[in-house]
Amino acid sequence: MIAIVSSTIFPSAAPIYWGGHRRIIPSHERLGATQKTIQSLLRANVDEVYLADNSGENWVPRTEDDLKPAKVYVFGHFQFLNKGISELYLLLSVLPHLPANTPILKISGRYYLKNGLTFELGGVDVAAHFTVYARTQLWMSTRCYLVKDKTVYERFLKDTLRELYAYQARIVGPGSLLRILRNSLSPQRDDSPYDDPRQPIELAAARVLNRTDYRVKKVDMLGIEGITGDEARSLLIE
């Protein structure tokens, strides 16, 4: 098994989420947390760790030395306001560097395995944790999950992107019906963010896995912990 860590250790100061701003977490804290992520993966006997970072030109040279033995790949993708979209493109970009026919653990930077790897694929395509919000909305935790191999992973990432971009063109209730009719009759007034949809990737990913032919294992507990600034918060999700 290999692992992909997605990170932005040296983030842009540009605003995200439609006028919001990034949390002011110093880069040295981001780096230290990512080092902890890598060490937790090595303790879990992951064969190789690949770090995909989206710092671009903000990357400080030789930082990769501080992240060994992880193999570090730095990209400079356009930063979408929906940072989930940026992560999807980041993960797609690192796939060509991964070995074939090998299970993949994906974990977000600044999270780490608290007690080693506590779940496994068991012959399925994707193993992930799901939560139901507002009694009807199924969310997939994209902080940490397992995928059969990079072929399945590429398909899943592209399917999730497709779902993100397609969803706002669908009729899912009276409001969306009126919006689509209004925009069709008056396209010059259409200000929908088709280029940067606002929907969380957790929702899109869950719909993809729920509606298609992926073999999915639902995990009750991830056993990961996240670091936000000076505060560590438990993510032993039940």
C-alpha cells in the first residue's frame, strides 16, 4: 500500500470561499503537522508516501528535505474558491507518478493516523466513512479513505469533478427549476458560478459512490486526528 498526502504548506494569501479568507496557520506549523502525517503513515507500514503540494511559486526550496522519506511533488494549480476542486486537480496531477496495481490511502495534510491504519479495503474499490446530514444529505469524509489502485482513483476523481460541475444544471427542486428557466430565458443575467461551483466535494463524492457501480465499503471509524493551529481535535469519527 502507498499513501498520498495532499497539502498546501505555503498557501496563497488570496481569499477563498467567495470572499472568506484562509485560516492564518503559519507555514512552520503546517510543515510540522505534515511531518507528523508522514511519520504516522510510516508507523502504519505504508510502503511509500507521496506528498502532493499545491504551494506553487510559494514553495520554499529544500523544504522537501524536511519531508523525507516522502516523495514530494509541488504543483502550482489555479486556486479555485472551492478549495475542494483544487484538491481534486492536485490529486489527478500526482497520479502519473504512482505505481500501478497498488492500493492507495489518501489523507489530507495536517491530519494523521492516530492508532495506525484501522480499516482496510477488503476486496472493494473504495473504503470510506460516510455521514448523513439534515437526515437526507449523504457526505463522504474526504480527509482519509482507501482506493483499490490509481486506475480506479482516476475514474473516481474525474467522476467527482463531473458531478460537481453538472449538479447545478440539474432540476432538484422548485428553486433549481425556476433558476434554470430564468437563466434560459435571460442568459445575460445568469451569474451562476459554473466555473467554480460552490458545492462541497464531500456531497459530490458521496453521490458518485452511491449511484454508480463502485464497490464501496462503509467505514464506521477512521481513527485520525487533525491539527488546526495550536489545537488538536479528535476525528475518531463514529
